[in-house]
Amino acid sequence: MATEAVRRISNLDVERLRAHHRMMLRIRAFEEQALKGLEDKVVLGAIHPSIGQEAVATGVCANLGRGDILLSTHRGHGHTLAKGADSLAMMRELLGREGGNCGGKGGSMHIADFSVGMLGANGVVSANIVIAAGAAHAIKLKGENHIVCCIFGDGAINRGPFLEGLNWAAVFKLPVLFVCEDNGFAATTRTSTMTAGDGPSARARSLGIPAVEVDGNDVLAVEAAAAELTSAIRSGGGPRFLQARTYRLTGHTGADPAAYRPKAEVEAKWKEDPIARLADILRASGLPDAEIDADVDAARREMLDAYKTAFDTPFPSSDQAFVDVQDVGDPRVEAY
Amino acid sequence: MSRITYLEAGRLALAEEMRRDPTVWAVGEDLGRGGVFGQYRGLVDEFGPDRISDAPISEACIMGAAVGAAMMGTRPVVEMRFADFALCAIDELVNQAAKARYMFGGQTRVPLVVREPLGMWRSSAAQHSQSLEAWYAHIPGLIVACPSTPADNKGLLKAAIRCDDPVVYMEHKSLWGLEGDVPEDPDYVIPFGKARIVREGRDATIVSWSNQVHIAAAAADKLAAEGIECEVIDLRTLWPWDKAAVLASVEKTGRLLVAHESVSVAGFGAEVAATVAETLHRALKGPVRRLGAPRIPVSYAPPLEDRVRVTESRIVSTIKEMTADRSAAA
């Protein structure tokens, strides 16, 4: 398979692929470290890992510039890292510490870094689809050139905001790329058992939005598909839709052993691990094992260091609970 | 001063703010044709369809898109037609607009205004008549405004549009045609949390807002003819609300009645009553009273619809009960 992929992409840019590989390794290492933190009861609340889905974040975000806008889901660490957020600030946020992206107020489910155009994960499934439409609406009103990318899961397509947001983007011809990161599960239920019709891209097409389906575990295929779609959007073509089929190798949350799926299924899916697949391509194109191992080690070291530094960072002062509620009617003035 | 209606005052405020700030835009169903009550009539001619934007019947997306557009530096004014329909967009307002600034640690602001016309109006029945202002006062992050006069509809809508946090702006459908003197100053902005003393009085305080203010004032006129002087306070905004004005008044009168059109149970009157009871019980000459709707939906047939109203005569008789000991005490 690796050689086929190597043949498919002639003029292989090994450095570019290696950068993708490094990004995916960083995402994997970040989440493995976060899960370790959950075990240690240092990471709090719920963690929704995207282990096995890193190629979607990496391939899509490779097509977004700093000025472009990204909105994500509760499973958003990978998207946030791929958009350029700092791993230490993210780790501090997961540990609820000072200097976290959201000052410790959001945690994993509200991870956001507006300084890199990442307008937030969202704890409500599907909610960011309409917000993304609005962000794109503002870009159009202001006559700017950036685009918006909204990533959501396959579970999101059965909520109203999916229909409303896609319809809105199509009606107003807005610069949005909708990415359905289709991991097959809506929380702990197989999405197919609860979804009528032909699925996400068929629904998008029914609203006149051109849609492409791609192997979401093939970072190069994701990157290429997203490149074509974002280029159409940038040239004023209105919204586009990408359905990236992948698989969530872990449970819904860090606390979910995912006992509802056969072991054999998960083992088979591990053989399609997007990181291993890209590593095979890199090896086939001549990158020595030692270099690949060095990238793995660097990613793990970065996230372990981030974790240790975050652990040594104090919690925010409890007075911060009263900050950033609202200006008028501020609870510090109005009390309770 | 110019004499214009409550509806025209709202339209004027929006037009002036749109001239003043190019990032202000309005979005909702039928706005290009003037909106369901004509509040937007003619605005599309001046500002064009991008800034007076029609929308699909898609409340969740209207509100959600406004959240995204607000986070991206514009100031959307969202029209929901009826407060009842805004319930289709509660996630977008309560989970998203009200929380974004806080849960993202101050990285963003959501300067949107959502106009939600409320209240009973011409046999509109259960899904077009509700007064749900108290719900929003309960949500951290939101401001809640309930203007009762044309001047306030200009000054408060301007304040709402200039505010950097989300504002739930609830005009009363029965007030659209009410005429009043409105300052022509384009910077006539009424600060939130500043009550209006509608009339002064020494015997009892009546706190109200929105259309109910006018009924309370009429009741106070009637009571004055019988020698009972009520101080009538229009709160104007429920969050923030002018505790200082209410406490100062009750300290003087020793009696408080809160009157509102919405359901009495868990209504905002309970908040006002509790605050006064917690703070001023020694100054109180009798129990705090509330008048609101019974906990039933609004009906279509006039006798049924009227049954839930807090009428002038109910206010008069309640105040008389509250002040029955007045001459004895005096």
C-alpha cells in the first residue's frame, strides 16, 4: 500500500510529509499524555480523544492560513494543535491552570485559541455549524478574503443546526468548508443505526453544496481533497463539504472502555492507523527509521514537558471566577 | 424632542446606530419587507439587503450565525419576530452567546442584540403571547431590557447596540403604536440598570416594567384621587436592575407591590420581593405583594385571555388592602 501511495504522489515532498507526520505524532502524544493525566486525576472533567483521527485535522488544517478561521468539536485537541495553538497553553487548560488558553475556565471541551483563528471547541454537538456560518457571514460582510472551516462529527448531522447552517451557507454563498469527521460513532452508538438516508455528503449535496468523500485515515488524500475544496471556496464558489471517513480508536471519552464494539473490529482498525500509514510512506520514500523514531520521541518529549510544566503552574485565583462574565451587570458589582 | 411612536423610536435608534457604525447589521425573517410589525420598514432602502438582511425561517441559525458574526467583529441585531420563537434558538443564546466570553477566558466578545417582542396582543394565544423575561435574567452573561415608552425604546436600543455583551431586548407588542416625546439627540443612550421614577409617592411603591408600567401608572392616578400616593418605578432593565432605586423608594413608603404581565411563579417579581425582604424588613409596614399572571398558558378567546391580565383594578384593590392600616398608623 505504501508503494502505491508513493507512486500516486510523484514528486514526493518528503519534508512536507514529514511535517504532517510530526503534526500527527504531536496530536497523538498530546492526547496520550492527557489520558495519562486523567488516570492521574490531574486532568479533570471529560476528555474526548481523537486517537486514530489525526489525519483529518492535519490534512484539513494544512490548507488553512493563520487568518482563516477554524471551529471544532468537543473532540478538538487535534484540530486546535493543527491550527497552530501552543501545546503548553493547551495542556495548562486541560489541567485548569493559569496561562491555559481559556484561563482554566473552559478545559478540554472549550479549548480555543483566537490568536490563531481557532474559535473554539464546543460542548454541544452540531452547535458550531451555525456559528461557523455566521463567522463566514461576517467575513463576507467585511469583504475579507479568509475562509472558515467547521469540523464536526457524524453524530452532528442529525441535529437541526446541521440543516440550518448548511442551508444558510448555501443561500448566502458563504466561504465555509464543512468537514464531517465521520468516525462511525455518535457518542457510544453506531451512527448508521440512527441515521436515515445516504449520510452526510448526500445531505450536503441535496442542498446544492458540492461534497467529496475521502479516506480520512490517508492524510495525503485528505490534504488533496481539502486543497481542491478550499481553492473553490477562495475563488468565491460558496460552501463546500468534505466527508472524511475515519475511526475512533478509543472510547467516546477517556472513561469509556468502548465495550460495545468487538475487539476484532478495533484491532483491524489499528492496522489502518493513519500515523503508521504515513510512516510506511516515509520509509518507502527513503526516510531512515532513526529519523522517524526521533520524531516520535520529540513529540512525546514536547507533551511530557508541557504536562510537567502545566502541573507546576498554579491554579487561577478563585476571584477569576467572577471575571469576564459581562461588563454591565458585572457580578463583582451586582453581587448575586 | 419629536413625537413619534414606540415602533418608530426603535426603527430610528437602529437606523442612527447603523449610520454611526458600519459594523451594525440586522438579520431576521422578512426584514426586507419591514419586519412582521413594520419595525424595519424602509431601512433596506437606505442600508441595502446585506445590512438589513432577510433570513430563512431558521431561528437557531439566525441566532447562531449572529454569535459567529459577533465574535468576528460585527454587531448583529437579531430579530426573532416573537419572543416565543426565540425558544427555537435557546442553545445559541444561552449556551453559546451568553457563555462564549467566559468559557473562552475573555478571548472573545459577543456584541449581539436579540429583539424578542413579548406579551399579549390581539388574541395571539399560547405561542405568540408569552413574557419570558425572567428566564433570561437568570442567565449569567445576558442583559435583559424591557422598554415601556418611545423614548426608552430609542435610548435602550441604542445602549443595547453599543453594548459589547449580548442583550435580550424585549419590546412589548401592545406598545408599538404608543406615541411619546423622544429626544432627537443621536447619542441619547439610556444606561442599563437605571430605573425611571414614573411618579413619586409616599404611601406605597409599585415596581413594574414593559407594558405593565402604564397599567400601574393608571392605577396610581386612580388611587391618588382617593388620597393614596403611590410611587411607580419602571425598572426598564431586569439585568442589571436598579436595586438602589427600589430600596430607596421602599425605605420611604414601607410598602412594595411588584406587578408584571408574566407568570407570577418564579417571575422576576420574586427576585425584587426577595431582595427587598432581605434588605429592608424593618422598614416594611406590611408584607411585600406580587401581582402576575396565574400559571396557565395565554388563551385565544378574550374572556380567557383577559383572565390572566394584571388589571388596573387589581392593582388598585391590592394597594388599598396594603394601605388599609395607613390612617391608623398615621
